[in-house]
Amino acid sequence: MSKTLQIIIGIIIIAIIVALVFVFGTGKTTEGLVKIGVLAPLTGEASQWGVPPKEGIELALELIKNRVDNKKVEVIYEDTQCDPAKGVSAVQKLINIDEVDAIIGAVCSSVTLAIAPIVEKSEVPLISPASTSPKISDAGDYVFRVVPSDALRGEVFADYIKNDVGLNKVAILYINNEGGAGNKDSFKKRFEELGGKIVAIESYAQGTKDVKTQLMKIKNQNIQAIVIVSYPADSVIILKQAQELGLSLPLYFQTEALEDPFVLEAAGESANGVIYILQADPSGREVEKFENMFEEKFNRAPALYAAEGFDAFNLIIKAIKECKAETDLSSCIKDELYTIKNYQGVSGTITFDGKGDVLKPMAIKKIIENGKKKVLMIK
Amino acid sequence: MFPQLLVNSLIAGAIYALVASGFSLIYSTCKFVHFAHGATIAFSAYFLYFLFSDLGLSFGLSVIFTIIFASLLGWLMDKVVYKKLRQRKASKVILLMTSFALLIFFESLILMLFGADVKTIGYVKIARGFDFLGAIITPLQIVIIAVSLVLLVLLYFFMKRTKIGKAMRAVADNKEVAEVVGISAENIYSWAFIVGSAIAGIAAILVGLEQNLEPMMGTNLMIKGFTGAIIGGIGSVPGAVLGSFLLGFAENFGIWFLPSGYKDAIAFAILFIFLLFRHQGILGIGRNSK
């Protein structure tokens, strides 16, 4: 065989393959098949938040026996390693090559924000099981999440302090990093909208062990309470130094740090009477059932965000069921998700607002004494 | 409010001084930046926690063992790591990088052994401090201020009066000449690490009681201690103590007038001013600026 002939045959074979791929490989999803892509950090440092949602999804897929109505469900996992660049290539692959109908992910807020414009342009709905950055609220029409935005906590807390407790003048002390500043802003905005007054705002750097002067500056103001946004280690320092300085103002912690048993042990009596806010624990028969099934499958209790992965998957399946006759499945799933109200998920009751943010009940708790806590209100 | 501000500044300054004095002692003798001094403090604080809270030893014994442990740890760092590098004629930059590596190594070790949670030694109960000339201060905070001042005096006499202290100054001044008159520089380096690290042990006990324990506490303490030492005049132990108090005052009085977010900015602005206009520090006068 001459060399020219070899080349010609080669070209013909390649052309045939390309043609075959074009004919059979592309075109909207094959009849009777639904594809769901999952983007999560499955390896690397953030995998502790990425693997649990994957497990939740695996369990949910098993429970529907890989089928919805008469269609087969296929789940495609992509590892983002919590890296926005890797997330972008992974989402391109899911959308352009796998042609998924919906995506669950990403886990890290930075990745979710990086891929949001792509899913928006390709009109593929996305549900994040774990990203809490307030910026995601405005990331696009097709972007949903089943964890509440960090902003929600501040808004609910402002509402509680202004309307339920009836305080009008407060000071804020917050940890000066992205999360802390975001939490502070959401509280401040809502509290002022409701007619309250923020008299003083003080901050401290992450890793600080001395807030005495900040507390003194606040103490000198005419205020009724201090609202604190902090991390576990500095929560202890704030409680200790407030006690030592004889600060008698009520302290409201806008953080789940006080739920940490180490913090309560370290703070001891200085934590008595403190009020704090966090996401309410989901409860009920469905939650128990999920936990039992999860333990049976994986031989351990579900970790943080496993329930969120489970719920995100089931919400997409629920939407697909409603979209039977639709030709444009992706857009229909998006529209259906916006109509979800009071869905009893295993991660809590889920209602999406107009921005695709979930509204989940928050719990306001008080530390009575010796680390004992009491739920004051679910809001 | 002025008395309270004064007291807050003194407490902060005393803590910085506890860190800076040991660090400065090692620097002045060995002439390289031993950042792992922060690791000595952090590791010793966890050692105290281990003895007192985990093993249930009496507090007095735990304190003594902690100081011995700190000395030993510092001495070992010098013996096992720095000495070997000096023998290979490693430059100051190599030693500096090594000290960073040691700091990170020990912080990771703490993380592995004790976990990332906050630990409290729990010897002093949290209670309202008592009023003292219009300011509120706790007994522990008085001890911290007192210890840092006593240390300053003791170190001064140690350097001026004792044989080892004099030898340290001789080596610091001119290593070659000191060796000619029969002082072993390597021996003196060891002593500098033993004494400097013992001070780190004292710092570990007091800071651990006042601020609780965290794996990264060494780095945070070192940043402020180092700044204090530079402001006071690196290489001068009394200067380091003075600089640390100045830093404490500047930070606390600064954020009384400025938003509190500027606390670290104030600290580093002072550092820059000193580096630019008075790089020999407060007590740098009359010293030969080699």
C-alpha cells in the first residue's frame, strides 16, 4: 500500500467517525434518558464537604432505582477540587459533551460563582448543596441552592432583635474577614430598614486575642445590646474579656460558634445568658428515615451536606416529573424549581425565593447555664 | 476611661514583651532571626495543657516542667538544626528560612496531636476583674505585667553581671575575638537558646492562661513580638521590652480614636516609621551599628 493511500484511508476513517459522532452523539438528550451532572470537590482539602453530597446523591439515585417515570437517570460526577478554573472546565464538559439536563454543585462558593455565568448562558439549572456566599443570590436565574445564604441569618437576627426583643440601639463587634463583614452588613442593612440604630461598629482581625479596647469603646456608648459576629476561638476571648471588664450588656452572637462544645467548655460561666442564632435542626420522620438508610448504605452517620445533596437531587427529580411533555427540559426544570414551596426535605423545609435562594427556618437559642441550651424561637 | 486604656495597653505590651525578650536575647547573641521562637511558645503552652489538664499534674509542677521543656526544645532546635547548618556555612537567609520551616513544622505537629479546637488550661476561673485606680484588671493580668517587668530587670543583671551573660555579650560584639580569648561561640549559642527558650516557656504559661491555646498562636504572637523587638532596637533585650510596651500603647490608644479595624495597620505603620527613620530602634544609641 502506498503512503498516499494510507493517508487517504486514514482521513476517510476519521471522517466516518466524526460523522457518526455527529449523528448519534449530539442532538438533545436521547429519548428516555435524563442526565444530571454533579460538580464537587471529591479530592483535596475541601473533599470533606464534597464527598457527603455525592453520597447523598448516590443514595437518592438508588431509592428511585435509576428511573424517573419511564426514563433512565444517569449521574455524571466531576471533581472540582474547590478550584474555580477546574470547575469551569468541568462544567463545560458536563454541558457541551455530556449535555446534562441539570447540575448539582458546586460546593465551594468561589467555584459556584465562577460557573454561574456558564450555566446561565447555556440555560442549564444548577442547585448548589453547600455554597453560602451572599453573592450567589444574584448569580443568575438558573442558579439555586438548598443551603441558606449567609445573609439570611443576619436578616432574621435583625428581625428578632428589633421586633421580638424590641431593642432599638445596638453596637456591632465583628471579625474582619469576608464572612464576618458579609454577616455584619446583612444584619446592619435589615436592622436599619426596620428603624433600628447601629450606634457603633467595631472590628478585630482574625487571630486576635485582645478585644478589650474594642469592648470598652462599645461599653461607653448609649446602647442596649452588642451583636457579635465571630469564630469559635475568638468567641471565647470575647466572652472572657467581657466578663472580666464587667460588661453587663446582653450579648447576641450571630454565629453558630456557640454551638461548639469546646467553646462552651472554654467559656464556662461567661457564656451564661448569651443568645445566638443558627440554622434550625431539621427533624421529623423523613429525616430519621434518611439517616437510617444512609447508615445502612455507608455504615456511618451522614456528614454535613449529605442531606443537602440528597434534597437537591430529589428536587430535580420532582421537577422532571412535572415536566413530562416539555421539549426543553432544562428550562422547564428551572421554572418548576421556582414553584417549590414548603418541600419537606431531609435538610429542612425548602422554599425557593425569586433569586433561587432557599428560605429555611432559623433557630434562636439561649445558653441557660453550664453549657445547657434552650431554643427560644424558630423563625 | 483613660486608666482602663492605660491598663489595656500595659497588658498588651507585657504579653508582646514576654515574646520579644526571649527572641531578642537569641538574636543579639546568635545574630539571626529565630522565628521558631513562636513555635517554642506554642508547643510549650500545649505541653502545659497536656501536663495540667490531661495528666492532672499539680499546677506548680506543670509550670516547672513546662519551663524546662521549653529550654530543652530551644536547645534541641539549635543543636539538631541550626548548629548543623552553621557548620555547613549556611547564610543568614538560610537560617531564617529554616526557622520558618521549624515554626510551620511545630504548628502542624500541634494540629496533628491536639486538633484545631480551642483549648483552655482552666487554672484561672473567668471572673470580673477588680477595680484598680479606675480601671478593671484581673489578678492574672497583674502577674503578666509584673513578670515582664521583673524579667527585664533580671535579664539586665544576667547580661551585665553573670559570667555567661558577659560571654554572650562578648560573642555578640565580636565572635572571633571572643573565641581568641577562649570563649566557645557554639557553647554560648547553646546558652542563648536555653535562656531565651526558658523565657518562651514563661511566656507560654502566662499567654496560655490569658488567651487560650490555638495551633497557630505561635505565628500570631511572633508577628507582634518581632515588631516590638524591631521598634525597641533588635539586639537589645531592654529595647525589645520597651518597644513591645510602646507597641501596646500605640495600638490601644490608636484604636480609641481610629476605627478598631486599623489596629494592625497602626502596629505596622510604627514598624515602617522606625525602619525608615530609626532602624536601630529606640535603644540603638551609641551601639556600633554593624
